[in-house]
Amino acid sequence: MSASTTDPVKSDIPIPDPPSKTKLAWASLAALLVAGIVLVTTVLPAEYGIDPLGTGEALGLVVLSESGGVGGAIPIRADGLIAQGSTYRLDHRTFELGPGEFVEYKYRLEEGGTMVYSWTASYWVHSEMHSEADGAPEGTAEFFEVAESALFRHGSYVAPFPGIHGWYWINENDEPITVTLHAAGFFPFSAEFLEGVAPIVREIETTPVDLSTADSAEAQPIGTGRR
């Protein structure tokens, strides 16, 4: 008895009819229509600034073409950034003021030099923030803030002229107080003025690199001491 040459499993699977030319034509037209919509609504506004339907502006794509797109020239603002020739410095001072005592503490800043600061007082203190310009008559100053009674101040400062810039604190209370200052800025040195004492000038050398190195040293793992 001879075996049948027909595979019964394969013979039971229906073979679909190939798509007609009409279906292929409609599918091609649909693909072209989608491509045309993408071209008009996104590609042309983003790459060439052509936005006939207004969809590019609505989607924020026109900005890309106005900025030159990929590899094009990017418009750069002339404000906001003040470049400096060296890294900024860090300073931390604590002043103990008895009743009626004062301290004046200023940083050397060039025009455009910046600093950020935070100072706090253990009790209410009279505070003034002022600057003395290079070449100005002795005893003259430009004032930026006068606080009759304050416990703290936090802020930033941009020097409008070269000179020394900082604070004057006086303790008008009957008990001693402490004023603590933290500052970071492009100042090479500070000057401290006390009553009856010659100005104390300090070179400020601490930088973020110094603190990073110190933190790395402190973070070194400590062995158990056993082998």
C-alpha cells in the first residue's frame, strides 16, 4: 500500500488571497497622506520655518528653526553671566561684641565682583551694609541697607564699583552678642575694623577645591586595626 503524497495538515490551511491592486493603491495613498501631514505640520516648521497651518508655532517647533536648528548658530544673551578670572573664595567669621562694641568687616571686590552671604546674630543687632569706592574721600560710603534691629540677613551682592564692601554691626544691648558670617565670592582679602585698633587685613585663600580635598580625606575608610 503506497503512502499518500498529500500532507493532510497543510492541505487544511486556507491560503489567503493576495491583496488586490485597489487595496495596494489605497494603502500607498494613505502612507503618502500621513507623510505629507508630518511634513507640513512638523518638519517644515522645525527645519525651515515654514508653517502654513500654524501647527509649528502651536507646538513650539518654529523656535528650533529660528535658532538655526541642529548645528546652527544659537543666540546668546549678553546679560546674566559675569565671568571671573579665578575661582571664588570662602570665608567664615564669628564676632563677639560686648555692650556698645562694634565691628566693621569688608571684602575687596572689583567692579562686577559678586558674593553671596548669610549672617546671623544671637540677639538683635544694628546692621549696615555699605561700600567704600577706590579713591573716594575718607569717611564717605555708599549705603545699600541699614537695619536698626536685625537677627539675620541672607543675600547676594554685585559690586557696582571697585573698593571694599561689607557690613557694620554694633551691639546696642546690655548683654554680649555673637555675629556669625558665612560668605562666598570673588574677594582676595578682607579688612576688619575695630575701635582703637589698626585695620586687620586677611588674605582669603580657602576655595571650593580645598573643601573638596578635605572632605575626600575625611571620607577615607578606617580599618579595624586587625590582620
